Amino acid sequence: MTISDVAKMADVSVSAVSRYMNGGYVSEEKKERIKKAIQETGYVPSAHAQIMRTKRTKVVGVVIPKINSESISRVVAGISEELSEAGYELLLGNTGNNQEQELRYLKIFDQNRVDGIIFIGTMMNKEHEKLLKSLQVPVVLLGQQESYISCVYHDDYHAAREMASILASGKHKKIGFLGVSAKDKAVGKERYRGFCDALSDAGLPVDEKRVLQGEFTLESGYENTRLLMEQAPDTDALFCVTDTIAIGAMKYLRETGKRIPEDVSIAGIGDTRMSEMMNPPLTTAHYYYQTSGREGAKILLEKLKNPGLPDKKMMLGYEIIQRNSILL
Amino acid sequence: MTISDVAKMADVSVSAVSRYMNGGYVSEEKKERIKKAIQETGYVPSAHAQIMRTKRTKVVGVVIPKINSESISRVVAGISEELSEAGYELLLGNTGNNQEQELRYLKIFDQNRVDGIIFIGTMMNKEHEKLLKSLQVPVVLLGQQESYISCVYHDDYHAAREMASILASGKHKKIGFLGVSAKDKAVGKERYRGFCDALSDAGLPVDEKRVLQGEFTLESGYENTRLLMEQAPDTDALFCVTDTIAIGAMKYLRETGKRIPEDVSIAGIGDTRMSEMMNPPLTTAHYYYQTSGREGAKILLEKLKNPGLPDKKMMLGYEIIQRNSILL
DNA sequence: TATTTTTATGATATCGTTTTCATTTTCCGA
DNA sequence: TCGGAAAATGAAAACGATATCATAAAAATA
């Protein structure tokens, strides 16, 4: 079914049908006839022909490192809600944490298929900057803060600092840090900076043998805790940059007979569903993942409506969730 | 940049450039010139113009009830891997468990944008059947079994039956069931049937006051456990149709001072990351979510390559993961 | 050498819309 | 009653690619 079939059936011109669909001048009688023809044929305009003519795809590309991650899927849920309310569709680019794939998806989406891009960033480098600056369509970066682009992110520094100072204000003297690569500025660098400053405030040293970097996985948390406890067995608290890492740590500690929090206190960040269900429940910082997705989508949609708009930065707060994994 | 710009620059016809891109007859000299022109201009063909002409979008629509769910996001991860290897992209339709949205997305995707559809089903009814049968593009159903369509699903009946019989072969005599609506055939109906048959095999009754239906959430598991334990306080085991529900149940039991498994045994299904980290670790059935996504995508891609292919059904097994939430 | 087959070429139609444009009809106030 | 604005109309161009076609040149075969 094409527009000209409908036109023929309603005995009007193609232009009239197009105007009917898009709200132009059409007489009442023709409106009736066209309406009827459309109902009978079940005509639906070809999205691709429309896109070709109008250059508006009504699709937003979403580039993410990994879909089966609680935090990311929550962000995507927020994006998805906002987009669908605005009549946009969502093209997903799952990069598997592979930078090449990341750049590839950004390029493909830009060149072709989408009106705008939402990019959940992890490790950002010069290549990203160059590419992102060169894109034709507007982009919003989520989870990381970069000067040259619109972004929505959390206050990683203060979240980490406040959490670490809770640890430091207890009786803990030997606080370890389970982090990720500093190439991830938000999670790797800012949270570490917050941690260091909190310890420094409390007059506590940051002991290198208690600072480890790993991946965003439970397994990595487990393994790094093993390493850390082997090289610094008297560690009495562990600050973990994500809940998942914290849960890996708890698993190891439990298996080696350490009591939480009596022997070792644990703190995480993110407030995943799991953190609440742990034994003991994990003290963590709630992050507004879903909201960050919604807000990112909103910013993008505004820019789509009004391309002249300047870049927008949005920092989201956090909420410390006191549970029972820290000895106070 | 369009194909005719490139053609002009290389001083060849548009057809030659098109043939160059798609592998037709082009002389070596022209190939060189075209290659150079493409490099200089950074020309990339317009996907939408191609689609319009060829009718092949290289996009698969994926309709899901909820993205921020561990099982579903694992399925989507599998789909995403398989599609991207085959050069396909993924258009996501997140329905928020709303049937209207579900039908809407299926229609929109069908009418327009995609070559095929993967549909993660929950509650399937006649409307679904009618619509699914009428779609133009091939569809694969995931997570549910329906006669009229290709599908990939787990052996819910036997998984539930085996799990329930583990409960029944212990010293449990009063086994409760925390389920979901029977409109969800896989999770609501089949797992219940497996449960009932296992109890019956063991000569145990299925007591109505120990059978409750709820939602796929932790909160629902929590709340229904409260209800169940209030109306049947002597319940000594709980079969939960998902891990999430089981974890909600554990939360309630723990809060009311019941010991697991000494006072009440618990079983789940799904083997989510959380189940392993619970205290005690949850006995559950491992489901191959990611694999089911991959296989579903494979079936769809095959059908795309070879439209004549008949529907294909694929049942995946499961693996009982014995942990410590059941008193043996 | 003559003939067929393969390779190469570019003009043009086509996909299904929207947009522009020129023209006609209707409406309304002076 | 007239004139100008607003409303209505359809033909045709355009979007950017691929497919078809007719034709020419080169290569292979007889």
C-alpha cells in the first residue's frame, strides 16, 4: 500500500493525501474519502520514504558498553521511557566495552540512521573527543563529565568522599580501596580522589598496598579482595567503587571467615537491588540511574527541537544509604 | 555527500559508483578514481535511500517487557551479540509490560522499520496470536511456546518439577507456591504444573492457601510471603517461580526471624547473580538466558536469509544449582 | 577471421514520500 | 459587485540510492 494507491482509491491527488496526513488544506469531502480509503487499505506511510524526504528519522541511537548490567539497564530504561513519550524510537549499540565498537557505532549512527545520540561513556580519550566533536547530530554523554559536550553525571567526588569519611570517622585505621582504571574518570578517578581527600581529612594515610584496580565485575571484586587481604591482612575497611565490586569483596571475606562489619567494614556505590539483600545489607550511595537516563534524553530532545541550544551540563546528587556493612 | 557528488569527482557515472560499492563490473582505473573520491569526501551511502530502494533495512526489532530486569537484559545481550556479528542493528521496543504498547510496537516495527522481529513474550493471548500471524516480517518468540510461531524457550515444566521434587523429597510436608498469573504460560502455568505434579508424585497435597500469585518483583515476593505465612504459618518450604520472588520471600522470612532453611526452605528459578550471593545462597535452576537470545537471533537471521524456511521450535534445558536454601 | 561471451558503461526509471509551485475556487468585507 | 485574501488542488521535482536496459568494448572461442 502506497500513498498513490490511497489517492487512487479516494479519487484525489497524491498531494491531497499527503496534506491530509500532515495537516494541510483539504476539503471536508475529500477528508472523508481519504479517511475511508486509509481505513479500508490499512495504509501506513513508509517511514523510510518519509525519512528520505524530510531527513528526520525520529530515532535516537543509544551507545552503551554492556546491556546486562543493572546500572546501565536502569539508565536505558529511563532513556526508553522519555523517548517513547516523545514518539522517538531507540536504536541500541551494545559495544561490549570495546572502544573500536564504540567509535564504530557513533560513526554509523551519525552518518545515517539517527537524529541524535546518547552515549553512556566509561573510558574517554582523545579519540572520543575528536570523534564526538565532529559528529553531525547532537550527542549527550551519560555517566561522565567532559567539557566539550552535553552531559549528565553523578557527583562522584562527593559521593565517594562522604562515604569514605563515614568509614574514616569510625574506628577504621586501615582502609582499602577497590577501584577501576583511572581512564574511567567518573568511577576510576573522581571516586578515588574523593576517597583520598576523605582519608586525608581524617589524618589517615592512603596506603598503596591497600589500593587496587580491577574491572566492573563481581569476580574482579572477589579476586582483588583476595590480593589485597593477602598483602595487607590487617585491613579493617574496604571502600569499593561499585556495589558489584563490594559484593565480590563480601563473598571473599565471608569465605575466608571474616565477619562483616566486625572484622572488615564494606562500602559500595550505586545502590543496586542486590546491595539491599546482602547479609549484612550493604551501606552504599544511591545513584539516580533511571533519572539520569530520562534527563539525558530530555536534553537531547530539546536540542533536537531547538538545534541552536548550547551544551548543557547536569550533575545529579546522591543519597547515602546507611545499612549494616560498616562498623560505626 | 551523495553518490552523484562522488561520481562527478571521479568523473564516472553514478551507476559506476553504485557498482563499485556493490561489486559489479568496474574497470581498474575507475575503481582507483572512485576509491580516491570516496576517501577524499568521506562518502557514506545513505542507509535510508538504500532501504527505500532495496527494502532491506538490516535492522531487527526487539520487543521486550522491561529492560532493567536481569533475565531480560541477559537475553538482549545474547540477541545483540548475534545481530551485530551478522551486521544487523537492533531497534528496541520497551513496552513496560503494557499489552497495548506491545501490540503497538509489533505493528510499527512490522509496517516499517525492520526486516524481522524478536519478541520476548510474557502473557500471550488471542490478540497476540492474531497480530503475530498477520505480520509481514518473520518473528521469533522468546520465553514462551506457541504453536503458530518460531520460538525459543526453556523447559519450564521439568525445571519446576525437578526443583519441587527436591523440596518434596526432603522432610517438607507443607510446601507453598509463589507464582505469577497463569496468563503467562511459561512461568505462571507450566511451572505450576511441574510443581503440582512433583507434589502429587510425592503424595503431598497442593494446599490452596499456600498458593499465591503475584508480580515479577522482589516486593511482590515479599508481600505474598507475608500473606502466605499469615494464613499458613506452618509452611515449611516455598517454591518460587523466579529468583527475584524467592529473594523477596527470603527478605520477609529473615525479617520475621525465620531461619532458612531450618524453618523454611526456599527454591527459585533463573540463577540470577543475586541468588548466589544470598545468605544462604539460593538453590535454583540455571536458565540459559543469553543463549536463548543468541539462538533466537540465529533462527531469525536464517529465516531472513532463506524466507521459505518453516517455523522452528527450540527448547533449552536447565541445570539445577544446589546451594543451601533447602534443608535436605 | 568471424562469432560468441564476458566485461564495462552510463542514461533512465524507480522506490514512496514531501515540498514547491502555479492555478483555481471559495469566502469575506468594502 | 468587485477585489483581495484564504483555502483547495494536482502536477512535477526532489530526496539518494539501486536496478534495468541498451549498447560498446574486450576477451574468448570456434
